[in-house]
Amino acid sequence: MQAPWLVRPPADAERQALQAGLRSSQAFTLRRAQILLASARGEHTPAIAASLGCSDQTVRDAIHAFDRVGVGALTPGSKRPPTRHPAFDAAATERLRDLLHRSPHDFGHPTSLWTLEAVAATAFAQGLTPTQVSGETIRATLARAGIGWKRAKRWITSPDPASARKKARATA
């Protein structure tokens, strides 16, 4: 059987901060203080979780946070992910722009107009992204590059020599 995971013994100043956390108006700080003091008394993780009505993982997270940052574990951190990696780097964004200048027929699509989903599928098939992305990711990437999606549809040129005359008549 594995030994129980307990918090390291808190120093006197840390123990006073944990006791003060029991009087906090913030629920996060109160719960963390309860967890850490219970663990310091020698209670096991499942027993703490059951008595406080939380999961075992919540108790383990509190113990690990206290071992890592001390009393700073009583303060809630940001809920935002630490980093955001864009699906397209600068070179892939340029390749995406070039892809939109070509007809969807060149890539086996049955239509002559690009849709966001068709661009996403083609970008993945051409190796611009390591995984299949959504149409919204394509739209956001184009927006970061200063390109509106409606503009991309007008980039397509027709091989028909009379297309300029036909387009002028249709849009006049």
C-alpha cells in the first residue's frame, strides 16, 4: 500500500497564515486553509475530501501548491491558460493566403467558392496545420492577418477569358 500524501510541516508563520485563512471571506482561501491544516494534522487525502465535500484531486492540488509556493497557495491564481499557441505561424499564414487565391477545384472541392470548412480541410491536407482545425480558426487567423473573410471570396479568378465581362455585367 502506498504511503499517504501529506503536506510538509508548515513553519510558524505559515501556520498563522493558514489559521488566518480560516477567517477569510473568499471561499477559495477558506477551502485551501481547511485542506492544508487537515493535512498538517495527519489526515489522509480521501478523508479530507469526504469531510469537505470535494474531490481527492482538489486536496492533492492544494497540497502540491503549498509544497511549491507556500502560503501563496491560499491565493487563487489566474484561470487563463498560461500560453496560447496559434494554429498558423507567419509562414503558414502566408501559405494560407496563397491557397485562397487558388480555386477550390484545384484541391478537389466541387464548388468554385471557398467555405471556411473547405479551407480548414485543405489547409490540413496541404500540411499547413498538424491537426484538423475549425472554420473559426481559419477566420480568426485571417482576421489576425488583417484579412476579412468576405474579401477572400473575391480573390478567386476564373480561367474563363470572358469572366471579367460577365462579372462586370453581374455586379453593375
